Amino acid sequence: MMSYLIFILPAFLLSALASLYTRTTFQKYARIPSQRGFTGAQAASEMLRAQGIHGVQIEQTGGFLSDHYDPRTRTLRLSADVYRGSSLSSIGVACHEAGHAIQHARNYGPLMLRSSLVPVASFGSSFSYILIFLGFILRSPGLLVVGLACFTLAVIFTIVTLPVEWNASARAKEAMVSAGIVTPQEREGAGEVLNAAFLTYVAAAVSAVMTLLYYLARAGLLGGRDD
């Protein structure tokens, strides 16, 4: 139990703090309207148009900060607050997602790699815990190794996600000003929203790595076995 807390508790606290910081930052800049009055949907559309990218659908979806870009259908889905809102938060998030559409159009390597990892990472995150649990309970090294391998694929996915998300935000920070969506002075506020959101991805990656290290230690593959 103590070893579990040593590995997992710091990651859990980091995730909780990152999530809280993201929400409070979004809410802070959600109260500040953009001077030029673009909604999130309009900002994303204008940013893509300015970059010469066409054919991307922009749709409203449910949930809070459930915004994402689907490269399979070239669809940018924005939550209601982002889609309809004209705050710096809404514009920042919308332009970040448009940044993913730009990555896709430009064949950005890390995005292509992440997309190729989605099936195996999804399988790994769904079944790895079951295999690892059965491996420990049944004392089956074979099941344990397979489970750890599957979980490792999910961990790799979270790590590959980091440069993808950082680059999308960097593209958004530059393009939202050059396209005239926000003023140079407003870029700082919109950028702070993106920086806060990036921390959640960092926290997820740290949590995944620490969990993997814990299982490796329990399996005796890292620093001796701890039963």
C-alpha cells in the first residue's frame, strides 16, 4: 500500500491541481469578451480560412471542455460554451482545436503518429488492467508481461500527445493574431487558457508513467519485487 501511494499519490495530486487550474483559468477568461466579437466557431473558421484550409466541418457537441478535432472525418467539435461564446477562453480553445486541423492538413508527424496509435492505445487502456490484475492473482508471468506491454502502449500514447498539444497551441497563439481574430494584447489571456489546458496533458502523462513504474516494481522488474 505504501509503495502504491509513493508512486501514485504525487501524480494524483498533480492531476487534481492541473484540472482545477484549467477550470479556474477558463472561467476567469470566460468573463472577458474579445474586442473583435468572434465566437469560438467563427474564430476557428476564420483561422482555418486564413491558413488556406477548407473542408473542415465545425460542429457543436455536449459536455464541458469536450472540444476535439476528429481527423477521420475532418470535423472540429466544440462544446456549447466554446462554440457560441465570444470570450477569450472560447476563442483560445476553438483556435487550439483548429490548430489540430492545421496539423492534419500539413501532415504534422507527431499527429500522424498519435492517430496511428489510437487503436492499440485504446485496446491497451481497456484491457491492460484486467490482464495485469489476472497476472498478479494467478501468478502468471505471461499474462503480466502481456498486460504490461498493453499498458506501455497506452503510456506511449500519452507521451506522444504532449508535442501534438503543445504545437497546436503554438499555432493557435500565432494564427489568432495574424488572422485578426484577437488583438496582440488579448493573445496573452487566450494563451494562458491554452497553457493551463496543456498542464492537464502533462499531468495525464506523468500519472500514466508513474502507474507503469508502480506495476513494474510490483512485478519485480524495477528495483525488486514488493508484495
